[in-house]
Amino acid sequence: MSKVVQFDPHPAQAAATQSPLHHVAAKPAVGETGVTLTERAFLDHLIVRGEPGVLAGAVEAVLGLELPTQPQRLARNETGSLQWLSPDEWLLIVAGGEGFRLQRELREALGEAHFSIVDVGGGQTLLELSGKHAVEVLMKSTVYDVDPRHFPVGKGVTSVFAKATAVIRRVDESRWELVVRRSFADYCLRWLLDAGEEYGIAHQPTQPAVASHRQTVTDTETVS
Amino acid sequence: MFHIYCPYCAEYREEEEFHPRGQAHIARPADPEATSDDAWGDYLFFRDNPRGVHHELWVHAVGCRKFFNITRDTRSYAILETYRMGERPTVTANGPEAVPSATATLTGALA
Ligand SMILES: [Zn+2]
């Protein structure tokens, strides 16, 4: 195995963890709910880089996922999701606490090959947008063509979102995921709440996908 | 508002996802120690400013973040082709008369 210093970013008895959106209180829709917004906090996000020929075998063996080599593809199974970001870069999102183990297993499987795996979970979070008007909210927010005819289930792109950027992925017919930078999470959330107001947007409490030994802290206010 | 074809993402993407990064195909002198000051100055600071076909380096800054090349007509701003790093242009100033190919689509008025 290559000489890389590894550490578990979420050791047992960890310090309390805060989602970047811990301070924004959930709020039901005014009137009928047309869109639902939920943060999936504390997932482990890993950036995997290398030549597809080098990575494919290990990724399949460890994750049970076929490495998506076609642009804009998103592969998913019960372990997590793996998205093409560029010809030599993928975003792997797995349950909170699983990232360290999978990273070790990938490193063991890849041995001395030329590759890189970086845990970026602390720098970004995942927002889920669902409901029959979710696509309209996205259309107001991004320059990318999210029309369902152009954006089938299993596609994911990185594009401009509001005045920031986001990874936009379609996970099923009416469910979309946004991966946003931690420092832009508050801005993106408030943008979505504003953009979704006319469709009746419900902001659900954060869903922590977190291992049992981790404490989470919230300190909420209400968005006015 | 117009679209540029990213050769790595293999699709047309909104122009605001891209940034231009100057002239393409500038070779660094192989032996800087043996390069004259004039030649080194040319390499560092001097760029072509042709009327017509021009090869440029662009980056898909918000998308895949890869650099690639664009052949562009500086008279009409038409994009004639986009191609990956390491590849050579197929449209050149000495080549066939520059005509806009399907590589660039204008979806609105170009200011
Ligand atoms: Zn691209």
C-alpha cells in the first residue's frame, strides 16, 4: 500500500458535529406542498482521482459499483453513489462513518497504482429537493438545462447554481440532489426557500446520516 | 448567452461556465538556459493578435475544470472547433476558408 497518512475524521467519542445548516429551522409549506427540501447531513464525501483503467477494478471490488466512465453519469447502489466529475475524477458519497473504512479498502486494492482519494465531507453538504415542482425550482436556479428530456435519472452535472456553483444530480423521477460547498450552503438554502415559495416549499428538518457514536449539535433560528 | 462544446463533458454548456486563458499552443523553450533573452521574452510576454482564425486556451471552470482549445474567428467571434489538450487544430489560417461549423450554436443575439 502506498505511504499515505490516514486518519479517521470521525473517531469514537468525537467532538460534537454541526451541519452547515444547523442554524436554519425547518418550516412547513404555506398552503399545499409542491416541493420538499431536506439536508442529508454528515454523509462522507470522497473525491477519487486516477485513470479509469486503474480505478475501475478496485472500485467494483470494494464498492460493487461500475465506475461511470461516460460523462455526467451517476451510479448508485446500497453502499452509496459514485458520480463522474471529470475524465479522471469521481465523487463518492457514502453513509457517515463509512468513508474511512472504504477509503482504506480502496487504497489496499489499488496498491502502488497512481491515484488519489481525499475526504471532502467537511467541505460540502447534500441537499435533497423532491416533489412535483422540484424541477421548476431548479430551472429558476441554474443555467443548465434540467428539462427531464435532457436530464434523465442517473445524470449529474457541475454547473452554476444561483450565484454559486453546485453539483446537480437526478436520483429518480421527482427527486434531485444538490451538493453544495459548506460556505455556500446557507446562501443556497435561502435561495431555494425563496425560489420555492411560489410552489409551496416545505423545509424538512436535517436528516443526519450519522454513525451512532457521533453527537450532533443544532442551534436553530427561523429564517425570516 | 451562447453554448460552447466541452470536449471532455461531450456536450454543449453555457458560456458562463467557461473562462478564456489566452493563446493556445505556446511551447516552452526546451532549454531555458540556452534561450536568448529575446526568445524568452517572446515566450513569456508576446502573443499573436490575428485578424481571423485564432487558437485559444479555455478552461471549463465550473464544469469538469479541464483545459481545452478553441479555434475562433476574431472577425465574427464564431467558434470553429473545440479540441482536447494535446490535439492539433483541424481548422487553421492556412487551411480551408473558415466557416462556422456545428461546434458552436448561438441561442440568442450576440452582443
Ligand atoms: Zn467540461
